[in-house]
Amino acid sequence: MNLTTALLRLLIFPGLLFAVPAAWFFLWAERKVVAVMQQRIGPPFMQPFFDFMKLIGKDVPSRTGLGGFLVRIWPILSVAAAAGAVGLLPVIPHSGGFAGDLILLLSLLELPSMFIIAAGFSSRSLWGEIGSSREAVMSVSYNVVFLMAVIGIAASQHTFELQALAYSHGSPLRWLGVLAIVVCLPAKLHINPFSITNAEQEIYAGPMTEYAGPDLALWELAHGLHGPGRGAAHSAGHQCLAGGHPFRRALIRRGDPALRVSGGNRAPGNRFLGAFLLAMRRDFRSDWRFLRAADEAQAMNILNLLFKNFISGSVTLRFPKRPPADLGYRGLVRYDEKLCTGCGVCAYRCTSRSIIFRPTRTAYTWSYDPGQCTFCGRCVDGCESHALTQDAECPPIYFKRDELNFSQTTQRPLPPPKAKPPVPPAPNVTATASSPGDAQ
């Protein structure tokens, strides 16, 4: 491989020019599958590109000194390593290579994990350090299985060159390679249930907690590049496993069921596989009870639920459709000023302070904020004059927070004029003249 070919493979195909759109497609497919399993519609096809451009346009927190330099350099190195791994893939027949490029590919595939660990500790964040520690533990756990499978495949073919492995004859180790794909790929891509490194509900974003803007966009791009790179590497490796002569029975039972490798091929890789499976078999025989400890019924219920969600389709309604309201649904509170007596009990019973009652001597103002309302119905239950009711349907669609706010000022009814008390009639006093006889 000369310098021109290396640059073309790194920058054009299968390098950055091809791998970046493939990475966005991988991120979209991952999110789409998760949405289907959750009975959602999922993101549009161009959503990963939109997210990347949105992050590119955001501001980055100012960081100075060596710590700031390290925080910024890790995502750049991660993208470079992932792009280099994609550029090494033998996707073009007879495109060239060099002896030992498989080792370089494995190193480049593992560098982003190491950079994530370093980024979490460089950010000086508690959550970042916890996420980096978990990433280190996970890397050791799945890399042991993956590297053992790859070394066994390469040893059985007597070569560590990708081009030779991709077009070599079949090997009885292909089932171990398939097992490595199934076990290692979800863990490497941090797909549930292997997302303990960036468990958002527990440690926020893990090593990515202190990242934002273009730095976070580069991390997302590196994650997307890592998916096609590792998937294509596994596919290239599986191509050599599936080709050639048919797979012969290599694992047989003899006496006390101990596994051994049989057949004409006594390559070091086969002997390595036999020793590995024999050790695993002995461990399983001594600790077989852990299989019984697993809650099989719960696991099957989860798988059954995911399968039903996958075949039943999405339950998400597109705008402007709305879901039907159930019986007894409590919606927006409606106010009837004709029935209101101005007592203010509704505002007293409202625990969310969405109803505000302002009385004066001549009027009172009743205000309602649906954005703050919890729709508990306490105000409706406490209104003795039945001036408050609740809708039995979903609230209408609105675009501003205060668009559904309601305020009504009502004049207090004037009391009837007091009637003047009736004036009592004047007493009728008549003067009676005394007679002379009476005076005597």
C-alpha cells in the first residue's frame, strides 16, 4: 500500500467521506430500533445530521491550561482513531494491506474507549470519573472475549493480515467469532443493557457530563464511526469464517462430558479453543447454580413485550391528532362568572397556586394558569355554586405558555338601597276648654 492509496482509503472510501454519512445512518438506525421497541415513531432520517450541526453551533465552556487542552483533544483523537480503523477495512478486493494490519485495526478500535476513560478523568467531574471507571471495567470484560476469539481465528489461518483473512478458507472457529459478535458489539456500542457507563438516570452522562457544543458533537461522531467500523470488521472476519470447507463437528462428548477439539486440523488456534472451552466447562460445572438464580420468567416477559411492541406498530399520533380522553378525564378548568359568588374558596383549595383570586370592595378578579395547574379537581369539588367545571377532553394545542391563561374581572352586585324607615305620624293633641263649673 503506497501513500496515495492510504490517503484515498482514509479520506474518501471507506474513510471519512463515506464513513461519516454511514455513522449518521448508524445512529439513526439505532435510535429508530429503540423507538420501534417502545412503540414510538422515532426520529426522522436526517435527525443525526441536524443534531450534529446544532451542537457545532453551540458555545463551549471556557477551559484554560493543560486540563482544558486535554478535554478538547480527546474527542479529536477519538474521531481520528475511528476513521483510521474504518480506512483499514478490506472492503475493496485486492486493495492492498500489510502484514499485521489486523493488530493495528484492533488497536484503533480500542483507542476510543481509552480516550473516553481519559476524558472522564480529565474533566475533573465526579460523574465523569465514575463513568470512566465503569468504562474501564466494561472494556476489560468484553475485550477478553473478543480478543481471544480474534486471536484464535488469526492463529487458525496462520496470518494477521486483514486481506488474507477476508478471503481465506473457512475455519471451525466461526461459531466462536459469531459469539464474540453477539456479546461484544452491543457492549462496545453502549447499547442497553450495556449502558452503565453513561447511565443518565444515575450519573447523568458519565464521562460526557462536562462536554458540550462541538466537543460533544465529535464524541457523537466518534461513537457513530465506531459502529460501522466494528460492524464491518466483524463482517470481514465472519466472511473468512463462513467460507471454505463445511464446518465439521469439532466439539464432541467423551465419557464425563469434557469438550475437546477433533478433526484433521491441529492448528494452534484449535488447541487454544479446546483449552478455553474445557476451562469454561469446568467453571460452569462448579457454578451451574447461577443459571437457576436468573429470573427466567421476567426475562421472557420482557422479550415478549418487546416483540409485541415491534409487531403492533407505533402508538404515537402525529400533529394535529390527539388521543381520545378516558372516562373521568380531568381537563382545563372552566369558569362561569354568572354562577360565581366571589367567595374565593377555589383559590384557597388550589394547592398549585394556578387560581388567583383578588377581591376588592366593588369587584373581584379570577385568574387561571393552566400551565401551573395539576388538574386535581379540588377547586371544582369545593365550589358550592357550581361555577367551576372541568373539560372531559384533552387541552387544545398551543404554542405559547400563557396562551391558555384566563382572567376575568367581575363587578360585585350592588346591594339594594336600604328603604327609609317610615316616619311615625304626629300625635293628635286636642285642647279641651274647662268649664266654669269644673273650675269651681
